[in-house]
Amino acid sequence: MSSEKEKILVLDFGGQYDMLIARRVRELHVFSEVVPYDSVTVDDIRNGGYSGIIFTGGPNSVEDEGSPRCDREVLSLGIPVLGICYGHQLMAYLEGGRIVGSAGGEYGKVELISSGKGIFKDVPEKSICWMSHNDVVKDVPEGFSVTAETADCACAAMVNEKRKLYGVQFHPEVTHTQFGKTILKNFVFDVCGCKGERTTEDIVSSTVSECREKIGDGRALCALSGGVDSSVAAALLNRAIGDRLICVFVDHGLLRKDEAELVENTFRPILGDNFIRVNAAERFLKRLKGVTEPEKKRKIIGEEFIRTFEDVSHKLGRVDYLVQGTIYPDVIESGKGDASTIKSHHNVGGLPSVIDFDGIIEPLRMLFKDEVRSVGRCLSLPPELIERQPFPGPGLAIRVLGEVTEEKLSVLREADAVFREEMIKGGQNEKAAQYFAVLTDSKSVGVKGDARSYGLTVVLRAVTTDDFMTAEFARVPYEILEKASNRITDQISGVTRVVYDITGKPPATVEWE
Ligand code: XMP
């Protein structure tokens, strides 16, 4: 658990929006961490220095056997609690209220009538909230009163003011709830008494001293990809231990066109001999031969990365620590406790269980992407670097669907370079948060010259998003897509078809694998 001055515990019961809750709280400049309900004890919570607790939503019915439940005592620690959706029902259940299934449930935007008091301060009597539930609190527990309702939900919110226990059936963390931020702010500031004084400088100085303490007079090897996260991690560690930090850039042969040179040209001048480039394409491609399953690819790449770093470490006379740029969404999306695994991020779930370092240091492990960027700015990293699009650790291996081969990689590299060029030329670079090409494993019939061709299908993907947890497809002008498509089919032999991905996240993810 962290040593932050003010912090809110988000107790995770398996809801879809848990990370968003923590983000919203952090937007108020208060630290917040998501912890699976069954990975902490009542004593951990009592002694954890929390100013408040938020119970998340979740897919279960509280009354069902085996449903996730925390100890009732959590509600009696004197720490304010806000239950959201399932968390609201759980609070009612633990306190002796009655929960029942409702006919058909409530989903989507719903009119909320609320009291204007307590956590509803500055919320108009009528506003819009986002609902997603089947069950409802039918009878509130003793000592509680109802503070909001909707047409189909008589207890859309409840409170026991004396004990600082609050429940809301709707989701204040999603942007569709008009006054969601106000409600969370009222809870965090008025009820929990937080002041919201957490600054980026605090994050930098506490991280630097934690890393310094952990590494002592040892050395650390930083896995540097040239992306925002690993660059910021390297800058933090550089501040902590100076030239006892060695940065290793692995060219695994899965990089975009000209990427390796760009990274080398950026970092070599800054780090000098402490920047080491390893050309490991052959090694990675050999291990990926014949592998088609995305999770398997990720695991192999994760493991090969570590083995490559170990080799470098041994050549350098064994380095004590490995530094990685893992960020908070990577940690949560790789699956903890009840949260189901979406993808094993190569730098989290893909780690082999035995590694030859004294430990791994992940200075950004608790930070969201926007916080990482603020840290980068605070450390005076160049803006071009801080604003770079994310590029996944497994690289093009998860954008070449099916087996990864040199030939497919080379087609994808060219297609991706064309798309990037056209997006920049067309002034779309700042409009989309991330854009790239994917090479599918489906062939389709086309006509090139006057002859029938049967060739590859390339997908273009561009998304807009703040946090990469949810995303929309970018409304890229047709003219730009047309230019990219024409150039790809004209210039890259073997490609007969180009399609544009118009799926959001959810239900899709940003990457295809
Ligand atoms: P998804 O596909 O999960 O991607 O919606 C969300 C963001 O994360 C990036 N991504 C990764 N980054 N290692 C990384 O460092 C990975 O294994 C990985 N997988 C996805 C993705 O590019 C997007 O920005």
C-alpha cells in the first residue's frame, strides 16, 4: 500500500468501471488505489491510512451464494464509505436491508431526482444519471434514509449521515452521469475531509526517494523502448541514481519503420555509453515461429525481453534491479483478483516467474497515462517525447494477426508508415490519440491491372481517447483514408484490400490482439 498523505481505497467487487472511479478521484488531486475486495483484511484497511472507501459495482447479486462480500466491520471503522451500484446493494445487505431483483432492470441514461444535500450538494433536483443494474435496494437498513430516486428505482441513493455511509445505485464515475464529478467531489472533500493537495512534484519526489532507498548503492537496468512510459521511468531513475542507471533498448524486430534509429538518435546523445542497443530480432522471431494465439505471443515476448535483459546484465557483471515502465492500467487490465484478464500486458502478465534480478522496479505502476505525462513534463522531457502515441511492448507482433513472419512484418511496416504519413499530412496527428495499421490473416479477391488477384487485407485503425480504457474510433476524413488506401494497394505488393475499423472500446480493444 502506498504512503500517500490522503488516499481513497477503491474496493473492487469486479465492476467494469473500477479504474474510472480511481481516475476520477485522482482528478481531484487525491490519491486512489483499486484493491480487490479479497486481497485486504479489515486490519489492512483500518491501518491503511485511508480517508475514505468506495465500494465498486460488480456483476453479481449480493444475495447469491459465493457473491463477493467484504467483512461487515469495514462499515464500522469510522472511515466514510460510498457504495456504487453493487457496492450500494452490498452496503444495504450487510446492514440488514433487503435487496430484490427488479423487473427488467435499468440501463442507460435515467432521470434522477435527488435531495440537493450531502453528496448531492450543487446537484439540481432533476439531473441525468447512468444506470446499469438488475437488483434494487427494496428496504433500506435501519438508520439509513433515501436521498434520490428514479422512476423505476425508489432507492437510487441512501445515506446514514451519522456513520458517513453513502450508497448510490447509479454510476457517478461515468461521464454520462451529468453531475457525477460533483457527487464524487462532495464525497471526497466534504465527507472524507480530503483537501486535494497532491501535486505532480509530490509524485516525483516521493517516487525518486522510494527508488533511491530501494536501490541503495546498487545499479539498475532500465528497459527503454522510447515510448512515453519507459522514457519517463528512465528519467525518474536517472534523477534517483544518476549514472548507476543503464538503459537498454531491445530491437526485437517488431518495431515500426525507422523506429529503432529514432530511439537511438534520441537517447544516445543524452545517455552516452549508458544507452545500450541490442539487436535481437532473430531471437524473438525464432521463438514466435508457428505461434498464432495472441496471449501466447505476448507471454513469449515478455519472457524473451527478460531473458535479453538478463543477458545484458550478465555481460555488465550483473545489475541488481530491472526497471520497467509499467503503468496502472497495464496492472489492472492484466487481471488482479476478481477483475478478469483482458490482455496480459507484456510487461506485467508476460513476466516469467524466475528472473535473475534482485527485484523489479516499476516507478509508474500506480500512475495513469495522463499522470505519467505530467511527471514527464515535470522532469523537463521534450514535449515530442511526452506526447508520443503509445506503442505496445509486443510491437507489431500483435498487429500481425496469426503467425508473425518477416514478410508479413515488412508489409505491415510499409502500410503503417503510409498511414502515419497521410495522417500527419492531413493534419490528423493531434486529433487521434493513436493510429496504426494492422495486417489481418484474411485474404480477399481483388483486381489489379486487368488480372484477378487474391491478396492481403490491411486494417487502418485510429482512435480518440483520454485514457485508453475506453475509446472511440476517430472520424478521420474520407479523403485521408482514400489516399492512404490508394497508396497502400498501389505501393505494397500483395495487398488487395484496405478497411477502416469503426469499433469503439468497448466492445473492441484498441489493439487487435
Ligand atoms: P488495448 O488494446 O488493451 O490497448 O485497448 C490500450 C492501450 O495499451 C496499449 N497496449 C500495450 N502497451 N504493452 C504495452 O506497453 C502491451 O502489451 C500492450 N497492449 C496494448 C495499446 O497500444 C493502447 O494504447
